Amino acid sequence: MSIQSSFGRPHRPALPKRARRRRYISATGSAVASCRSDPRAPIIDINVNGRKCRALVDTGCSETVVWKGMVSCWERSDASLVAVNDSPVLCCGRAVVSLGVRGATVSVRAVVVPARLLGVDVLLGMTGIDALQGVSVSGGSVRFGSDNPVASVDTAAVVQREAPPEREVCRAVDTAAVVQREAPPEREVCRAVDTAAVVQREVPPEREVCRAVDTATVVQREAPPEREVCRAVDTAAVVQREVPPEREVCRAVDTEPELRIDETDFTAVFDDVWTVRWKWAGGVAPPPLGNSIAQYGVPSCAREKFDAELALWISEGWLREYDETMYGPAQGLIPLMVVTQAAKDKVRPVLDYRELNQHLTRHTADADVCVEELRRWRRHGRRVAVLDLKKAFLQLRVDPALWPYQTVIVQGRRYCLTRVGFGLSIAPLIMKAVVRKVLAQSPGLAEAVLPYADDLLVNEAVVSADEVAEHFARFGLTCKPPERVATGARMLGLRVAESDGPALQWSRDGESPTQAPPVLTRRSVFAWAGQLTSHVPVAGWLRPAAAWMKRTANRLSPDWDTPIVSEELQREVDEVSRRFRACDPARGQWCVTGTSVVVWTDASSIARGVVLTDPDTGAIIEDASWLRAESERDVHINISELDAALNGVNLAVAWGFRRLTLRTDSVTVHRWLSDALSGKARLRTKAQSEMLIRRRVAVFRQLVIEYELEVTIELVASAVNRADEVTRVPNAWLQTADQPTTDSSKAQPVAVAAITSASASDIRTIHENIGHQGVRRTLWYARRELGVRRVSKPAVRDVVRRCQTCASIDPAPERWPGGSLGTERTWDRLAMDVTHVHGHPYLTLVDCGPSRYAIWRRLRRAGALEIVSELENVFLERGAPAEILTDNATEFRGRVMLAFAARWDVSIRFRAAYEPGGNGIVERHHRTIKVMVARQSCSVAEAVHRYNVTPKDGSDPATAPINGVLRHPGRDVDVTPRRTSDEPGDALPLKKPGVYQTRVKRSCLRRCGVVRVFEESRKDMAMVCQRM
């Protein structure tokens, strides 16, 4: 039976107005579009603004939709349409159009879209149907507002929609069954019997509609937020559904739930394949793109591979011939270009998306950074393998609605790229989201796999690489065979393999860029420097050298592509190329474990440098170098050293280390940071940059607290500082950096005026005008007024030093020449003093000559008479010196000492009062002897003896102090027991029989504890032999 609406009243009751109501497009149109050539489809001829076109009657669409090619103008609005699968439909705005059907003309406010929907010019929705006083589909005809048939339709159903508040009814005629669907919270099943129908459902916020149309197509339905499929097979059914307060979910009995990614920039849905749809900036599709170039130039050496790759794209269906009748006019032409990958010996067709990328939103805050991922990969373990997705971007399909915006022309024919192209600004973000979504389906894999774009690092100690490849294959992503490090693998541009044992070592992958660019331009120099250093963790001397080359190229070139003719730059390039061929520093240890690291920091007037090393193996983990900017030329070196220390801590934190040993060769920075950690003392500095120093020290302390670091500060010598290498460039480069250069952009020679140095009078005038300030500030003002290259720091220093005004205020620049307490002759001057050890007074005498021989005599009391008595014994034994150096003690200045000195003709020299350094020789000697007594627990006499017989250089006994005052060499007491040779049973040397000897050497030996002459021992032995 047929149910028709009354034309005198609205087709359906008016709905209450809602803010920003969502307009839905029925999926019935999709069913008809899939078979638009079927004569039974409800497609009619209609006039729009006097132009004849084709229209699809869709009672499930709430709006009338018109392609923009049928209207001349429209007004922009916030109109939005949502398909039944909850995907947005792009809209240009709204326009009032005139619809004409068999003489009946009505005006309708329609939505204008940029492309044809479902292959027709007009989608006649309920706004147009209401204006035409309803619609009736019955007996093979479509009728609007009268009984006159307008178009013949071979269908067996009259569709009428009613919208009671509780439920909606979709009825079909000529059926054998009525199936009623209930909607439990879990799932619903829509079944139909004995018909050839397509059941489609629409889910507006107020109601849901399920209709059957006489086709043989299966329509996929979605009820947000979950995808659902409702199929009807061989039925013409009346389906009635209840609408509970909550949304209903219709799930397919034989299909799995879909995977959906909804990001700010794009959406991606997995339904056996991944389909991607990007989002336009501002939510509005752009006008047609203006590019008209089909293809950029391709080198002849790559043309064959380039054409073969494009032929593969066409054969695989990635490039599909564009059909304007189906997708509408092309909205953009993307130029093709070629990219050659020498490392892989591949030629890749790439699309120039620059114009299209301007209309896309890009949120790259969460984008992966290669340097950070490389650090994570190096800490992922030793037993690892690499998986690479096979043609990763081409495995992601693009929504057909976006095909008109990525068309290409190949051999004169227009194709549309149906996959995500390399060059799209959001392509890496899409691939990252898809890979992480697939990994999230198995929590075990998410911990064992580290993804970066289309590369996967698998820790095979947790899961095998083959299992990961099978998991990705289940989600529509195909992987290449895994590469394992045991046999050598390529990881993020580096070659990793075992070298000289089980330890993994990394090196450059492929051919090293040893050849310098033949033509020097800013672009070629920057590209070569990037190949040398940008992607390697360790580069050593190459980092500051490459950065210096780039700075020189910037200074000598006006733009990126003008050739640079400069001996200075050519010399630098040749030097780097020569040293790089001789030794490439880019290699090192791959695996990084533990939480401890040694951080080496250094700074110079050129650059700051940081080197991280493994505390166990000493291998360099990573290094970094930063050239100092021109504006930092006058920054004090201590601030640069402090900045280098902060850079080192930041680099260690980026690796995830928590125990740091920070090594610097700056005494000042060592004291600042040590005091900041221990709190032993406050920051002591009165420099002009005091507040800058305090801020940096506070940042360092805050880093330690926030990240819970254990930091140890160590002071090392500059000669052993491993960061010193990354702060240096050859001296020849520095000498030519300040020389004037000619403009290399001109072909003919250019006359350049010589730059002369500023005169001393000019510098003196500036020094006086600024108020006689110091060297640093005078240099700054002089360079500002006279030119940077005309004023040198030594010239300014000489002017300030000769300034009489400054000399009258500041301390005198000339100092007294320093003297020496030592003498050239031995026993010419004695340093004398009285000291106490364990409460006993001792008179100490030390030779100030080359020997530094010492004499200590214990005193009963520290009086003048006792001291003179001991000096008398020493002088009688060894002779008197020429003078005695002593302090101002009372016993040394008394009459007894002065009389003793006059009798021996010895002059006494007293040191300055309250200045112990005036008698420093004996003072230092006191400390040496007292330390020996304390450490060895020996007597003072033994300690003095050890001091006198110990060589000064540690090896030659002739350098001992005792050998400087005695003619015979001094001999030390033996501290190790020796084995005697006269033990019972030893043989004695006897005279051989028949040998005449007139003289017997009277030697002694010890026998049975008694010392005997050797001659007597022979007699005793002879008597023993006769008795035997």
C-alpha cells in the first residue's frame, strides 16, 4: 500500500529551533550514487536558475544542496553539513536558487558546496520538497504537489517519513515481512527478509531514520561515536525502531569495531584499510589552486627510474585517472619532482605541496625530533632489530572528496593521487598517529617498540620483530624484512654493527661526504656542512669548523645562490676536506646504559663546547658546540664557561641521566657551582655582570633540585679537558677573519679602500670623553665610534696604561721586582726558626742554597742561651755560613745572639714583621717534616733523616739534600731485612793446593756470632778436615 502526505500541510511537523543545528545528509544518496546509472534511482531533470541539470530526490537530507557551478554568487555563512557517518561536508555558503519542475517554479535557500555530491548537480532535500508541497513516489513515478508524474522510477516503494517524538517509521511496499528493531543498550540487529533493498540510517540529534530503497547495494551506517553497519539482504521491509533516551548503537554481527583517529589536523579511520581526511584551515576549503606547472625538471640520469616509479604508481592504483563527471572539476594541480637517495640508490617521485600546505593547519608541537629519538634508540638495549614500513605513506588512502585537490599530470593525462603523498605538511603527523594507534592495540608491543615515522626499533629481548610485523599486517600495514644489528643495520641514518667484539659501534652510513662542493655558494656550503655534522652524535673538531665555514659563507655572500670567490673560504673548505679524509671523527659507542655520565665543559673566545662520556668505558656519547655570536664578543670568559656548564647539564638531562660528574677547567666556575651545591658560602663577585652570574647559578641550582640530580663538580687541567677540542678552530682562520673582504657577487674587480687602524690620539680622546673608564668599556665605545675592525684591544690597553689621570687615581702600575730567598752557593745562607712538635721545642736550620739540607736540634727550653749553644755545635762541626735569615723573635734579637754572630762574623737578616712568607723556606720545611711525623708515626730525627736522603726528583740519589753538603754520597738505612750469607753449611773460599801465595788478604767474616779474620777461619777448616 501507499501512504502519501497531504500537500496542503507541511510534509513533517516543524522541529523546535536549536542553536547551531547539525544538518544531516542521508546515506540514501550514497546508495544511489553507487548505481546512478540504474534507471530506478530517484534522479530527475530539474531547472536551477534556468539551467537544466540532474537532481537526486533525497528525503533523508534536511537541506537542499547545490553545486557551486549552478549558481553565480553566494554568501559565506557558517553552514555545515554532516553525513550519516558523521564526517563533515565542505560548504561554500548559502544562496537563493530558483527550482523549476514542469512549469512550477519555487525559490529555495540552498547550501552551496564546492564539488558535486553523489555525482549530481542538485541534492533535493526537505527544504525543496516542502517548497514543492511534498513528494510522492508511487507506481514508477515521482510526483511533486500534484498527480502529474514528473519522472518514471522503477521502484516498488513509497517512502513517507513521519516524526513522532518517540520513534520514526520507515515502511516499504510489496514485502513479505515486517521486521521491528528494538534498541537495547548493547547492540541492535536489523534484519530483512525476501527483498532486494538497501537499508540506510540517518542519525540527526532529534530522530533516526531507517529506510529501504529498491536496490541491491549494501550501505554502511555509522552512529557516532561508534561505527556500525546495518545490512538488509533480499527484503522489502518496514523497519520500526524505538529511540531510548541515550543514543542507539547499531553494530554489525559479523564485523569488528573500527579504529578511528580524530586529531586537530586530520581524521583517520581503519576499516580493513586506513583512510585519511585532512582538515582545512578555518574549516573552509580553499578556492582552486593557482599552480599550472605539471612537473619540474628531472635529470637525465634519473629519468628512467623516475618514469618506472610513476608507472608502478599507476599500475598499483595509487595514481588513478581523474574523472570529472564523478569528482567534479579538478581543484588543484600538484607539481611532480624527483628526489634521489644516494644511500639507498633510489629515485622517488615527490609532490610539491607548498601551495596546498598553506591551507592546512599544522600542529607540530608533538612532532618527533630525530635527535631526541636517536637518544631513546641508543638506550633501548643491545638485542634490537629495525622494521621499516614498505612505502609507508602510500599505504594510507585519502578520502575521495579530497582527490580533486591532489591531481597530477603524467604524459599529458590527468591523474589523482589516492594515497597520502610525501611532501604533505601533515603526512609525518598522520603516520605517527597511525603507527602509535596500531601499537596501542597491544600494550606489550608499545613497551618493546620505539617508532619514528615509518621506522620501528624492536627490542627482541621482549618480543620478536616477526611478531611485530604480523601485528601491523593485521591492521593493514606491510613491513619490510627486519634488519638486525648482529649483521649490521641502518638506524636513523647511521650504520650500527658489532666491531672488535660484542660491543655495538656506530658510524656513518653510506659514502662519506669527503668531496667539497665544486662551486662555493652559501647553499652548497651549508648543505655540505649539514652532511658532515647535522645527524651524527659525535663530530669532534668538525663541529666548530663546519659552523665557522657557514659563518664565513654568510659574511661573504649576499644571497643563497651567488658564487663566492674568496681565498679565505676556499682555504677553510680545503682544510676541512683534507682533515676529514685523513680522519673522520664521526664514530663511537652505540649502546648507552645506566644513569651516570661525565660532563666535560669548556669555553673560549670562539665557542662553547660540551662532551658527554661514559664513566665506565670513557667513550664519547655525544658532543656539542656553539659558536659565540658577534654580540657576545665582549662577554667575560667566566660567563661563557658558566654557560657551557649549563649547556652540559641540559644535555645530560635530555639523555635522562641523574648522576653527573661535571668537569671544568675554570677555577672560578668550579668555586661558584661548588658553593651553590653545598651552600658553604654565598656567591662572591663584584663584577659588572654580577646579576647575570647570579641568575645563571640560580638556574643551575634549580635544575639540580627539579630533576633530582646528583652533581659532583671537579676541576681539571685544560690540557686534559676533552671539551677543549670542540671550542677551537685553526689559528690561520682567525687571522684572516678580521681582514677586509671584497664583494664576491660582482664579476669584475671591485676597488676597496684599505681599512687603517685607529690612532692612539683618537682612542685617547674617546677615553677622556667617557670619563677615564677601564679597558673594556673604552674598547666598546671606541669600536662603536671608530669601527669594529679599526680598534684592537692591545691598542686600547696601551692608551689606558699611559693615561696620567688614571695613573694618579688607580694604584701605580709598576711594582717592585720580586726577590728570592734562595742562594746559588751551598751553606751560604741558613734559614733559622724555632718550632714545636708534640709540645717540644726544636731549633731548625735549612740551607737556602741548592741543597736545602736541614738540621733539627731539640731544645730543653726555647731560650737565647740554649739556641746559641746548639748553633755553636753546628758551626764547629760544619762551619759558619755567611748570613742567617730569621724572624723577629725576642731570642733572636737579644744581645747574646748578636754577640755570637759578631764572634763568628755572621750577619743576621730579619724578615719583615707579620709576614711569614719572608722566611718561607723554613716555614714550608716545618710543614713537610710535621706531615711526615704525623703520617709515618716516626720520630723527628728519623723524619729529618728521610728528608735529607730522599732525592728531589724522585729517582737520582745525587739530588738528595745530603749530597749537597757532604763530599761522600749519603746512604740511607736499610728498611728491609736482609738475609745473611754465613749460614751453617755454606762453603768457604780455601786456597787451592800447590798454589803459592805470599800475601793473605786480612778480611773479616761473621762465624757463629763472632767476627773472625778470614785467615783464622782457613786454619780452623784445615784442622777439621784432618780430623775427618
